[in-house]
Amino acid sequence: MKRIVLYDCGRLMARAKSATPTGIDRVDLRYLDHFLNDPDTEVIGVGQKSDSLGIYADADVATIHRLLCRRWLDRAPLSDADKRTVTRTYLRGKVMSLGAKLGRKLTGARFPGALHRRLAGRGDTPLFYFNGSHKGLTKEPLFAAMKAELGAQLIFFVHDMIPVDFPQYVRPGHDEKHAVRMRIAARQGDLIVWNSIYSKDRFYAFADREGIAHPPGVILHIGVEPHFQVLPTSDVTEERPYFLIVGTVEPRKNLRVLLEAWELLRARGGPVPELRIIGKRGWVTEANEGDAERAASLAPDVVELDRVSDDALMVQLSGACALLFPSFTEGWGMPLVEAAVMGLPAIASDIPAFHEAGQGCALLLSPDSPEAWADAVTRYADPSLPDRATALAGLLRFAPPLWPAHFDGFEVALAEYMRNVAEK
């Protein structure tokens, strides 16, 4: 169907200079790519600034899309000229945001004249606002005005409810900030996209506590990137078995249980496999205070590799005994899915999202039992035992979630929503 999409590019513009994407970055870029490549969709890049909306130049949206696809999806390095282009586009976006704020202060208008001119004469063409990243979502009057003044219908991608449900794992104040975002999504959202059944259930539980009616929505698993489906080749011969934990080292990722497990392995005597930590260090709360020092004390059995490119990550995954994923909570489990697609077994926490993402192909353990993790690591590292071979055989039934199916599901859900609107 013909449509106009106000695509919130705020996060992509802010993250444009990052060499590697987060999971949210991947989703955000994939949705922008989907809309830009749909011949029936006119995309207008927008960004929030306080309680007003700014509009990005079409050329800047196209540039950021092209260069981020090259860097994040195609894994190709940017030239120096491309990097300068990214910086200039980023700075123009900052100017746009300041202009939107200034325009609101001087004229009282939430929406710039350029946006009104773009929308003039659209007739019955449906107008949607899409936010795929949680970025902004703090000024509810702005979103109410999009509906009342522009006639837009609002679509939000909800990645998780973790800050609300588990405030002990986030920075101080982030729980209430996320609650504000989710209130706006629940009250103003016309269609919600969730990445898992668990995320939907927690979102609706939050809406119930807030006394907000459930907005309609659809559960769509995040697609695995195609390059993870091609096994890399490596000339490196590993001298000892190793395991990986992948992701930002933050409290809910529960690195501590693995550090305690490796201390147990050392105390038991015999060969100790290597633990490789792939991910930048995040914030520290009581839940992970002292973990960095503890990890350093376990060298050379525990090694921190910081963030790595997808290509380097794939090489690491291809040679590991298993992926370790001991999180206390997740909205989904992208590293688990990527590992499964590559034929790598996973040992993960027994939490709802991993039942869904792992499709029964991961060994699930209590996130509070270092003894259980130490025992599992020992079994998977020993080629004379059947545990790892059995896990490998189980991966043959894993059905990877793919982006084409994701967007087919999105379009079906959106078409159904529009039919229901027309029938009212």
C-alpha cells in the first residue's frame, strides 16, 4: 500500500560513528532499510528534540543508511572520506535538532514548516511514525500531537522491559526513564512490535499495572544476519579448549557466575579451559562490583578481548567449545541465535527468553549456580564425553529466524491493523 513513514532516525544519527552495532542498532537499521527499499513507501527522516520534531534532509538519511549498511551489515571498512561524510552528517543532524528546539521556543510549533509542506496534499495516504530503538519517548504531548495534528499512526518496537522489571541491573534513574517510554508506547502506540513472547508479556503486565488498555501488536523474532550462516575459515590452531561470553559486561549479564565457576575449576585441579570475554565494559552496580578485578586475577585462564568485529567474532565462535550466556534476564538472545546458526552449542541461563530463542537446543542452567556451570564446562570441554556431540546433533533442528520472514510478518500485521481501523 502507498504510505508515508516518519522514521525516527535519532539513534542511528547518534550512533553513526560507531564501528560495531548493538542489537538495537541492527534492528533500527534493518527497519530503515526495509522502508527505504519499499517502492510504495515515502520515508521522511525525523528526530525528537525535547517536545518538538525535527526533519532530516533526505540526502542525509540516504547517506547514513548507505554507510551504516556498508559498515554494520556488509562489514566493509569506511574510507577516510566516508568517515568525514559521517561526521558532517552527524553534525548537520545536531544542528537540525537545535533548530527544532529553537523553532518550538520561538513559534510554539511542534512540527517544522518543512514537514507540513511535505505532507500537504497527501490526501488519504496513510501516515505512520516508526520508532525502532526506544530513543527519546519522554515527551508524551509530542506523540499525542503527531496523532491529533498530523494524523499519524504510531508504531513502536519494544525490545525489552528490563529496566522496569530489574532496576538493580541498570544505571540509577534508568528504570523510571524506561517506564516513561513504555507508558508513552502503551498509551499512544497504535501498533507495537515485540521481539519475543516474553517482551510482550512483560509489556502487557506493565500496562495492567498502569491501568492502560493493551495496544495491538505482533511478536517478530529478530533476524540473524546472513553472514553468520556462512562458516568462516581460520588457519589458527587452538592449543586449549575455550568458551565465549559475548556482550557488554554489565550487571545483568552475570559474568560473576562464570568467574566463580572458573575459580572452582582451578581449585579442582586438572586442565582448565580458557574463558574469553568479548564485549566492552559497561556500568557497575552492586551486582557486578569488583568483577573486572576478579577477571584480571584469573588470567591467563580468563581473557578479555573487548568488542570485536562480526568477522572476528565469527572466527572466535567457530573454534569455541560453547557459547556461555549466564544472563539474569534478556528480552531476546541474539548471540545465542547467532551461535546456533553457526553450529555452536550454547550453555545458557534458564530464563524465559532463552527457552524461546534457543528452541530447546541450548543447555539451560540456573544463573545462580557456579557449580552447575563449572560441571557443564568440564563436560563440554572433554571430547571423550558425549555432552557436546549430543548438543551439536540437537542443533540440526534449529530453525534460524530470518529478516525476510520478519518483515513479511510485519507487513501482514500492519495490513491487518489497517483493515481493523477501516472497519471501525
